[in-house]
Amino acid sequence: MTTSILVTGGAGYVGSHACRALARSGYRPVVFDNLSTGHRDFVRWGPFVGGDIRDSAAVAAAIEAHGCEAVLHFAASAYVGESMVDPGKYYLNNVAGTVSLLEGLRAAGCVRLVFSSTCAVYGAPATLPINEATLPDPINPYGTSKRTAECAIADFGRAYGLRAIMLRYFNACGGDAELGELRDPETHLIPRAMMALLGHLPDFAVYGADFPTPDGTAVRDYIHVDDLADAHVVALGNLLEGHAGGTYNLGTGRGHSVLEVLLAIERVASARLPAVSGARRPGDPPLLVADPSLARRELGLRTERSTLETIVRGAWTWHQRAHPQRHAFAAAAADRVT
């Protein structure tokens, strides 16, 4: 029989890519999502259950009804800037929501969890690249909420026998003709730049040109979303085979500045972006680059698709055929600006 896996937030960007990877590997992804930010038409590889992770009984019922052997947990609020002005939302969704989810797992007798965490738990470390021994020191409520959720997961492991793998990934990006980034509002660099080139974004800007980096713009480690998704499938397989759990960085070990990314986009699109610079966004560290060697050794992490050229070409393919909802998002953004 096909093994069923509950995927919270499976209608979102990374979650939907993970569902596709699960299905390709022979699993049956069961999407559990309240569609507050996800998209119903991204659910294509298994059944959909409408629900909120803050409802422990609904989580347990979904696990039991579909015979799920493990949970991949993506559901979260994930805007750094928003977390600075509305931290309560992040503690309710990412901390309280995760604790409620854990109670649902416990009620259903499910003891395997793959958690979607983030490099934001590290803050702005002085030493790069960042390995798993780097002490977490988040500098924004988003990172703090994810770190607190990690601690709750570890405590449930000690108390109740939950086995969890926590994946701290760096900048997820990329897409293809089938799936891509679709958010409202859109805050990520690559989709914002492409929306601007296509005339769907009236306020594109580079946020910060005075960072202590070679060209003054922030440096990030960009990893293709399909490489991330495959790593989740391998982590799941390890748990199903008895792995005790652990924490892994998912990145490439290479950093690219904002200006480097924008130049790559201009080359692929054969178009020029407006040279507009704005102030730094609160909570943004200057440099974040992973040391992914542990994930390479123990999860077989592969990042061949995570070259800047491949990422940009795939994302451009998605945006050129943009989901109709993208235009509705753009119209709403234009209304807000005017």
C-alpha cells in the first residue's frame, strides 16, 4: 500500500513542491491547509483536507482518517518585515500553531515529523559559512518564532518519543512551467523583479545598498525549491527507516548578492530593471550563507539545480505564464500604491 504523509501548508510554495516530490517518490501526500496563503489549485498530487494547525483535533482526525505515517510541517507565517511590526501573529501561528500540531500528532499516535525551519534562527552570525554548531541568535520575530517551535519539537521528542528532522533552509527560490512563487503580498527578490519586468509591480526597489558586503547589497544563499523538496523526501525516508532525528542546513554554500541576482535576471529576460534603491528592511542581516556539508553527508543533499542561471530561468518560465491570480494580486498592489 502507498504510504500517506500529512503535509501542512501543502498548498503553499515549498509545500506544493514537496507534495510533487513525494508523489514522484511513491508517497501519497495529504494536504492539510487553511488556504489563508496557499492555493487550492496547487493541490494536485493527493487529497485535500481543509483545516488549521491550531485545531489539534482536526490534525489528529486527518492523520487517522488517511492513515498518515508522518507529517511534513510547512504551515507558517514567513515574512520577516511583517514579523517586526506584528510579532503576535508569528507567535500565534508559528509557535502556538506548532504546539497545537504536536498535540494533534500525539493524540493520533504519530511519532515522525519533518519540520520546515529557517536560517533566520541564526540571526547575523559573525562567522560564515553557517553550520549547525552555530548558536541560534535570531534578530527578528520570525526567526525567534521558528527557533521556539524547534525547541517545542525537541521537548516533545524527549517527553513523548517524537522523532523529528528539522531542516533550516536558506533562500528557497525557482520554479517551472507547472509551479512557482505566488504570494500576496510578494516580498521575495526574484519574483518581485520579474513582476516588475512584466509590468505587474509598480514599486520595485532594492532594499538596502549600504550593507557591509562587496557591492553594498545583501548576500544570500539561494537554493532551488526542487532541491529543497527532494531533501524533505530523503529526510522522511530516514525517519520511516528509524532515524532518530536531527537538524540540517539546506543551502548551497555559495552566496550571491542582490545585484548579482538582478543582473542574472536581466540577462535571462533581456530587459533592464529600474535602478531604485530603498532603505534596508528592519530585521534583514547582511550575509547568510550555509555550510551544507552535514546535509550532503547524511541526507544526500544535491544542489545541481541551484545554480543562479537555472533558478532564474525556471522562475522566469513560471512568471511568463503567470497564474491568473498573479494579475489580481498586481491590481490589488497598484490600488494600494495609488
